[in-house]
Amino acid sequence: MVDASEIRRAAWRSYGLALALLLAGAALGHALGDVANRPNVGAFFGLVAGTFLAGALTKRASVSSMIRIEPAESKSQSEALP
């Protein structure tokens, strides 16, 4: 069985980090684009850069390494069949 709190923490580390990087990329791109008088273009490219950075950082950590998965007690095949 897997503890629900471990699943929530693993999801937050994966999805929370990705969301934070997407938003940070968009905000930084918007700020840089604002300086260049093209805020929407800057925000777009910042969002794209944040997407690739989020993908690169969150794909390194696998969920199974974040959560301890213990095998559930189950009946053997011969006992499970009627």
C-alpha cells in the first residue's frame, strides 16, 4: 500500500515544480519582452523556455523513487482462482 501523504508530496514535487517553472519563465519573458517593447512575444518565448526547463527537471525524478511502494498482501494464484 502507498501512503496518501507520500503521493501528495510526490505530486507536488513534480507538478508544483513544473508549474512554478512555467510561470517563472512566462514572467521573466514578459519582463524582458516589456523592455524590448514586445511583452506578449517575450512571455510566449519565456513560457516555451519554462516548459522545456520544467520537462528536463521533472523527468529526472521518477515517481517510484519518490514513493515507497510496498507490495500488497495477496493470495497465491491457486488460492485466487475459484
